[in-house]
Amino acid sequence: MSERETFIVRHTNPRWREVAERAIAALRLWAERGEVEVRLSELTRTLDQNAAMWPALTDFAKQVPWPHTVAGHWVIDLMSKESWKAVLTAAFEQQTETAQGLSGGSVMVGASTSKYGKRKMADFLTFVRAEGNERGVVWSEKARDTFDEYIDSRKAA
């Protein structure tokens, strides 16, 4: 017997109950050997969902000036899409934690979209769209397409 078994139960699978029954049967076998840890979790966000956020972040980077430091001096200017990801993720998580950078300045710490489940990632994309709309971002066709595909996917997640 391996050290781990994974069962993925999809509500879209008409035989999902059979998968759940196999998981319970495996649990019984494992429990006969000793203590067992059982975890239930949502599937993590997909690589496609991750890729979907970048067109929107690119639109932010090209259109929205924001206060930040460059070489230790405050400026109000455009930022990189990676910087926007950090700012928007921290805002979505309602986090304001920072750490001092190794060479001075501040670094946002905390949230990471790589730990998001599918539904939370869809919620994050909804948040990004709302923030962009509020700031007058004109969405590229690619961003609009990904919003349509992945925000609506919350209903199917």
C-alpha cells in the first residue's frame, strides 16, 4: 500500500458516489493498519486559471499609475504586472503585512494565488475585474475573454 491515496470527486461525474464509496473503502483498509489522517479540500486553481489573470494584470500595468518607490523615491507611475499582482492579492486578502526588504524598502508578505482553490481563484478574478472597472481600466479582448470563461466557471466549480 502506498503512503497516500487521492480520490477526486467531481459533481459532474454521474458516478461520483462510486468514487466516494471507493474512498471510504480505502479509508477502512488504512484505518485497520493504524492512525490515518483524512483531509477534504477543494481542488487547487488550474494552470489555465493562473494564466487567465495575467492579461488583466497586464491591462492594469499599462493603464493605472500607482504610488510606489523606485530607487528609494516615491513616484506615481505605472507598475509591472507582477507588482500589480502583489498589490491586488494583498487587497483581496485584506492584508497589509509588510517586511523590511534586505536592501531597505518594504515588501508585501502573505497571500499567494498558487494556494487558491478553483472557486477562490474565480473570486479573485472577479475582484480584479471590479477593481479595474472602478479605476477605469479598458480591458483588452484577451482579459474580457478570460473573465467570461473563468469568472463564470465559479458556477461549475
